[in-house]
Amino acid sequence: MLSLLGGCFAMQQNNGTSTASQPKSNASDFSAMYNPSSSVVNPQLTTVVPSLGEADVYFRLRTQEIKNAVANPLEKEFGLYVKYFLRSADDFHIIDTASMHFSFNITDSEYVYGHFRLVLKESIRYKLLVDFVNVRCNVHKRILCDIKNTPGFHDDSYIVKTLSDEVLFANVVRAGQVVRVMGPRGKETVDIEYYAQKPYVPLPPYWSSPVKSTMVPDSIFRYRFGDTIRFEEPGLYALGSTSKNEKFGIVVSPNISYPTVTTVADMTEPMKLLCTGREYEAIDSSSNTKKSIDAFWLGLSTNEKNAKEQIRVFYSRVALANMLFASNEEGWRTDRGMVYLMLGPPTVVNITPTSEEWSYGSGQQSVVFTFENYSGLKNDFSLLRSNTYQSIWQQVTTTWRSGKIFTVSKLNNE
């Protein structure tokens, strides 16, 4: 059975060809943030600003990763040093730093959770760097995120929790899931605009994005923060908008196992990145979609072992993109998700106040993708598109459609 997916997250680093653009900053390399193989334990982190002057930082670690990391399988506790650097978003100047120690009981639950609070002294935007370290267990992971300590209601003002009071670490919930949305102090209600999910349209990096049209909600309703709510229909439930009319809120996914991919229905749309229009239509309209998907991958490889490996890597990248890049849509649907899915984790990541620059490879064979945050919304980055990407994108898709996984080593050997 080819489509055996599960939660496999093994990834590979990849490479492309050169473009004229060059990284704008070289102070730090944040590529490990997007490469799960860089640490045996990969924490997730989210923040909320309940009122001006303070921020709550929540993180979680997968219990199975901890169990895999500890030397003695009989150990019941896991220690973790957490050090943060609070910096100005404009110039990366350090405003505050501190270290703390957490001890977790290794239980049979899927995750263990931690929390700490920050004092924000200025009404500005911050960048928060958090290091998670356990030297004995080879854990060293750095995560960077943005925090807004600015007046008004914005995308750092709310957080979503389950009925058991667990924090959701992305703004994505599953269709039919019951949650509570916790808003800022002093704000009791909010108007929620619903925008139905549209079919995914893959735009290669060398195609210009269409001009965004004014969004018209399919429905509007009022919600009281803290009440339970069940989001039934997939799409964006917008809690507000910026001065540029950029919507922010909660994305509802039809994928019942989000962020992982475990069903045939979840497997289909990401294939648009590899399929021709005719191939996708045949798969989507097939009376046996599972059989058609398997036939597609086998047709690329003509070898069942290679086809299974392509499936494993492709859909584990979908899951990782969902965890890392969700914004006002599922992570794999974003520009960063598209590049990550096709090329894997970047070799080098440079961060500027409003952009991320991903380099694949080194020297003359490197390629740089620049993603700009125009809206100021959390995790919302758009690729600076260019026709110079046409050659590398053709090479990437040709490699996948030849039954191979696009990697640095394959590129350098060809």
C-alpha cells in the first residue's frame, strides 16, 4: 500500500541555481528553525499580548521526541534550559534577556507544555528569539517570532484554546472542532467575517501574483470572547483587518488530521504542484482516488520503493509546512510552503525586519528566495517573484517527475 503516511518528519536539505538577488543581511543563520533534523527535539512556540506591556509565551514539546532523546528509557523527567532575547524588530537591538529552567514529567500524553511571561517596556514591535537547550540530550533549538506591543486589536491580541485549555500553536483549527477564542482584556466581543475556502491555485515563483481584489465576506456574525464556538465550514474567519485591509483570524481546515496528512482527501490538492492540469483532473474525478494517486506516483518512479519514498518525503513536507508557515491559510498553501514543499529546508535563512531570505546551496549554484511581509501580519510572507526562477523551477519539477527527490547532492552530481 503506497499511501502509508503517518507522522514521519525526516527531511533533506536542497539546492538550486543562481539568481541575481543576494541576501540583504548575514548577521545570523536561522535555517535550523525550519529543519527538524537540526535537533532531536523540536519545540513549537506561540505568543499572545493580552494587554499593552505584557506578553505570554507558550511552548510545547512532543513527548515521543523527548523519549527518543533521553539516554535512559526509564527516565521520567526531562530538564530544559530556556533562554530568550527580546529585541527591537527594527534594528535587532537587545532590550531584555533572561534564562530559566523547566522540568517536565514524561507522560503518555502527546505533548508537554511550558509558559513564561515577558514585560514589554515600549509600545513597539519586537522580535523574540528563544533558545531551548539540553546539552546531555543533544537538544539545541532556536525559534524566532514577532511580538506586537502596539495599541489596538491586532493578530497578537488573541489566542485559541481547546476545551481542555490547551493552546493551539497555529491559527488553524479542524472543521467541526470546538474551541474558545481568548481576546485582549477589555474587549468582550468581535465581529467575525467568514470567507469560504477557495481551490488552491499553484503559481510558480516565476509567475506574477494577480492583484488582490477586495474580499467580500460570505457571512458575518458576532462572537463573545471566551465562549465556545464550533467552526464547521473550511475557510478564513476574520476577526479584524489592518489599514491595508489585510484580514487576520482563524483558518478552518477540512483536514481532520491537520497538520499531518493521513487521508486520501488530504493528499489530492498538494499534487497540483507536480501534476499537469489533465493529470490532476483525472485523479480528482476518479471513482477510486486512492488508486489514481498511487498510479501517479508509480508512474513517476516505475519502482514501488522509490514511489513510497517520494510519497513519504512529499507529504511530510506538507505537514511541516503546515506547522511552520500557517498564516491566513494552511501552511502548505503559502509561498514559503510551496518553496519548502518542492525544495525542502533552506540551507541558509537570513532575517531582516520585514523579510526572510532563503538560500539553497552555496556559491555559483545557490538560489535565493526572498519573502516580504507587506501586511505586518504574523507569519504572512509573500515571495518576490521573478522570471529568473523559471530555470530552477523547471529543474525542480523535472527531478520530482523523474521519480527522484530534489536534493543538493543530486543537483551537484548531475
